[in-house]
Amino acid sequence: MVPLPLVLLLVLILFGAGFAVKILWWIALAVLVIWLIGFLGRPRGGGGGRWYRW
């Protein structure tokens, strides 16, 4: 009787971790797109080449 709750708990943890990893991939993709837009849309003049402050 004890292994059944343990298996269900393991499945729940793995499902939660998979969902969290998928969300992190989407966040990373959004940050990459924002960075590319800023990198390609930066001013070409001589005021430093970076569009971000850090």
C-alpha cells in the first residue's frame, strides 16, 4: 500500500518539474527575442554601441 502513494508523488513531482522547465524555455525564448530586437535596433551613431545600461 505504501508504494502507490510514493509512485503518485514521484509522478506529480516529475510532471511539475517538466511544466516548470517548459515555462522556463518560453521565458528564455522571449528574452532572446527582446535582446535581438534591441541588438538589431540600436542606434548606429557613435554613442556607444550598447542599447542597455549594464
